[in-house]
Amino acid sequence: QLELVESGGGLVQPGGSLRLSCAASGFRLDDYNAGWFRQAPGKEREGVSCISRSSIITDYADSVKGRFTVSRDNAKNTVYLQMNSLKPEDTAVYFCAVAPRLTSRWQRGGDFGSWGQGTQVTVSS
């Protein structure tokens, strides 16, 4: 059974850092591209970052460029999102997802067929 489990969320002060992990089980993660999304209360889901199977291609939402870094360790079947210089507007539930293909419309989420349950990130003083 294909499963994605996010971890690493929590409460952090503005300017702080967190590292999210997304562990895959039941399938080989290196068969898929991966993405991170977030959804804040009352807001639409937002594509944050994506990474191709071999990590050659990465992309980021303009709102996180220069602050967030996506990576993956296929040997560990895990994808990561390093989040630095966090801002209160980064507060959201963060989800990881996988896709057989990535397109230029990846941020809409339609490329992704399997999703994790999410991890809460709260940035507040």
C-alpha cells in the first residue's frame, strides 16, 4: 500500500528554521517526482516546491524562493523540505505528494496522485 508520511512540523519563531521530511512506504520513491504543498486556514492550497526523480529539476513558489530548499534521498525513500527564514505567512499544513510526471502547471497539484496527511507548521512569536 502506497503511503506518504510527513514529519518535522511544529512551532517556530519568525526567522527560525524547520526541516520537513516525507517518508514513502509501499513503493520506490525514485519512480516518482515529488512535491510539497501547503494550505493555510481559509486559503487555497499552494504549491511550494517540486523535485524530479533524480533531483536534476527543482522549482519553487516565488513566495519561498531563496528561503526553502527541497531535496531527496532515494536510498532512504524520503523527500525533505528545508525551510529557513520562516515568516508568519508560512504558517500552514504542509503536504507532500508524488507524481509520475511533472508539468509546468505542477503548482496546481493536478500532476500529483498520492498525498500525505500533512504536518502543521506554525510561525509565531
